[in-house]
Amino acid sequence: MSDKPTIQIDSDWKRQAQEEKRKLAEQEAKSKPAPAPAAAAPASSGPAARPAQREIPEPSFATLVQSSMTQALYYLGELGEEGDPGTFSLDMARYHIDTLTVLESKTKGNLTAEEQQVLDQALYDLRGRFVGIARQMIQ
């Protein structure tokens, strides 16, 4: 016998995969009770129609601020999997903090008290973390 491994190619793997997918969908449909007519949701297509997907938050000023804050925290190395050092870039973290600063100056006087508080708190927190990490790097 030869030491080389042999490769077998299954020419109808797509058909088999589609068949398995169809069977799983049928089993899932059988296991779910039919929704009540009054509670039936309108038929739609696209990502919102898939129940397994996470729900996208409603666009708002707070969501915008939180998105930039999350990016800054990511580049400060504060977000990531356990044991994974993550991505660290002071330049990119500063970019996202500066973006929030621009947002602060451009919206001055046009925010509700709650929106202003969200932005102020995010900037305070991010600036403090940035300075703390930058100081550690200098020492």
C-alpha cells in the first residue's frame, strides 16, 4: 500500500447538504406549535425575519455613542476573549475618543439632558482609561 492518503470527492455533497437542511427545517416546523392568528407577525424577508439572529438595537444617539465607546475600549485592549490579549492600539482608541469629542462639539446645545449625560459619561470614562493606560506604557 502507498503511504499517500487518498482523497475521495463526493460529487453530490451539495444535494446531500440541502436535503439535510430541508429535513431539519421540517423537524423544526413540526416541533413548533402554530402561532395564534391574532398574534401572527406580518411576513417579511431579510435579516429581521430570522428569529435565530440577535435583534438589532433601535438607532439612537445613545447607541451611536455606545458604538464608538465600544470601539475605543476594544482598541484599549479592554474587550476580548479571556486569555486573548486582544487588539491594542492607542492611536485607534484616540481616534474613536476624538470622534466622540467632535460629536460633542457639533451637538452642543442640541441634546436632551439624558443624551448629554450619556456622551459626557462616555468621554469621561474613555479619557480616564486612555490616560491610565498611556501612563502605564511610559513607566
